[in-house]
Amino acid sequence: MKILVTGGAGFIGSNFVRRTLQDAYPGLEGADVVVLDALTYSGNLENLAPVADSPRYTFVKGDIRDGALLDTLFPGLDAVVHFAAESHVDRSVRDASIFVETNVLGTQQLLDAALRHDLPRFVHVSTDEVYGSIAEGSWNEERALEPNSPYSASKAGSDLLARSYHRTHGLNVSITRCSNNYGPYHFPEKVIPLFVTNLIDDLHVPLYGEGNNIRDWLHVDDHTRAIAMVLTKGRPGEIYNIGGGTELTNKELTEMLLESAGKDWSYVDRVADRLGHDLRYSVDISKIQAELGYSPQVPFEQGLADVVQWYRDNRTWWEPLKARAALS
């Protein structure tokens, strides 16, 4: 099997690539992997260093909006796993244009290339944020999309495009929607790596509002394992929610991170709440459990402790990224 992984130098995509090339996923053993990544601010070849010498790995620097480039890559492919996306909500609030260009138009270019080259399989990776906010209970895959940020709106648009290419053209595409990921190699603008690296350096951390927003946390290993299941066993045209089963308020998460660093609440700076900040996300994962046999396997407390230690041990990875992006 030959798989094109878009955004494969990013946090989640690189985890999928590393684990695939380590033959961690049933049905993907021996697969060749082509990574397509534009290496914008959050794409990092260091994320792929552990597998860079694999004879089954090829890297191509390029943009998913470049149809001519896609036409050189698609012949001979068995599948595309589409991670490439602009994903930081705060950046989308400041300027939504690149989110529309990459997430919507880029996905359209990939889907069109899939049609031109009779691609056998396409997995579109999305987010629970497309559902909007839910006060209680959990969303299933039939929930109407009500995105509340430019980022989530652009992802909802790409989801609908992917679905339409199945309905209109019969493309063998499945869509996944995940909850908040955490793990190693996570770009340090996101809450867990930002807080951990700040606290390691004895710096303060910013907490939005009262910290009452609730998120479901999913270890990246559990997420990419589920994506592999969808790739190999998922039904065409179907949507699969992927969750971790650990709901925490941002305040509770901050408390755990402070404790892990031996700090107290004097290190927390309250900042104005994000515009359009959704209160709670929660996905119902009964469909992927029943159909594909998925369940999260990484206990959150252990996973978080491992991540904190990873950042302690890998300053040479994250320190240049924070310096370049002026993150603190």
C-alpha cells in the first residue's frame, strides 16, 4: 500500500506517519508513506526525524492547493489521509483568510485530484469543533454542524465538501472528527505544550476568563490508531467521532499542569476570554466503538505525565520554535 499523508510534518500527521512506518497498525504493515507538507510555522521535519531514514518514507515540500503538484503525486497511490489544515482558533479570529484557502480550497484540490486519478481511498481528518458547543450530553455523527469560529467554520466547509464528493461522485471517503489532542511534538502555541514549557522556564501561563470551558482530551496515539482503523475498515461516506473520554475544565487542566511543574496559582494570569469561545465539546464515540472496535487506551493522567516529561527531555525541539514564534 502507498499512502499520501498531507500535513504529515505536523503534530497529529507526524504521529500517524511515525507509527505507520513502525508497523503499529494492523492492515498497514509495510506501507509506503509519502508526506506532503508546506512546512509553514507548525510543520517541522524534526517531527519525522525518527523515521527519516526509512526506505518506505518520502517527503515532498508543497502546498495542497497546487493541483499540478498533486497530479505528480497521485498516480500509484492507494490512499490519502488528509491532516493538512490551519488549526489555531486564535489565529483564525485575527485573520480567517488562510483558513478558508487551506482548509476549504486545499481540500477541494485534493478531492478533485482524487477523482482525476481514481484514488481508491480518502480519509478526511476533522474536528469536534464543527458541531459548535453543547451544554450537556454528547454529539453523535448526525448532529447538525454549528461552528462558532472561523477555524471551525472552515473545517465544517471542508467536511461538507468531502461528503459531497462521496454523494455526487462516489468517492470512497470517510470523515473523522476528533476531540482535543495532546502528546509529544505538539506545537507550543496550544494550551498543554504552551503551559508546560512556560512553567518549565518559570514563566506565567495565560488562562482565558474563569477557565470554565470544558474539553474532552484525547492522546494523539489513540487518535491516529483510530484513523488507521477508519482507513482500513471504515465505510465509505461515513463520519466517525473519535474521543478520549476525559472531560476537564480549563481550570482543572491548569491545576494538573501546575502540580506537574511544582507551581502554584500565582503563575496564572487571567486574560480576556477568546471571542466566540465555545463552552463545552463532547463527542459520542459509540459508532466507532461498535463498528471498528475502537476505544481510548491511554489513561489521561499517565499520558499527561509522559508528555510533561517529554518536554523536559526535549528542550532542543521546542525552544527554537517558541523563540521563532515569540510564544510565552
